[in-house]
Amino acid sequence: MGYSRAVAVDGQVHVSGTTPVDDDGDVVGDTAYEQTVAALEIVKAALAEVGADVSDVVRTRMYVTDIDDYESIGRAHGEMFGDVRPASTMVEVSRLVDEAFCVEVEATAVLSS
């Protein structure tokens, strides 16, 4: 599902802004919760491509088009990360690259030696 780029440098992994799209470029999910779940699954896959996992994530940034969706977005985030509890930021933006997007997620991970 979808695509996101992860770059590993000096033990750190930086995952680019990730939106909820499938392999055909279609938006996945009608709600902020569904879109966040989809975007986070794509982040997880990008991490795996460079040998990282969600347990390695130390920071997330979520850009949202409606901050009133914070609870459902936060719920999806909590379900993905569980006890990992990375430092997180959620910021409302006026729009994302596609008007159908509710959320875009970035992540930073640190690989253990």
C-alpha cells in the first residue's frame, strides 16, 4: 500500500511525509482515523525497508487539516506505537497536497547498535 521514503544515515532513519494512498495513488479512508491508520502502515513499511521498526521511532510529526480530529488521529497513533510513545507533534495546516487528505505523517527512528 502506498509509498513513503525512508533514509537511513548514521543510525537514524528519517521517513518522508507520508499520506494515505494506495499503490494506485487513490486515497485510503474516509475519516481522519482511517487515513491516519493507512499513513502509519505505510510509515511502518518504509521503516522495514531500511531495517527499522515502529519500536525504533523516537519522533513523529502529524500535519492535519482539522485539529478537531485530534482524538481520532491520536487514537490511531496510539494503536500503532503502543508503549513506544515517541515524542509527537500534531499541527493544523490549511491544506495538504491533495484536498482529500486529512493527515500527513513524518517519523524519525534511531537504530540500536
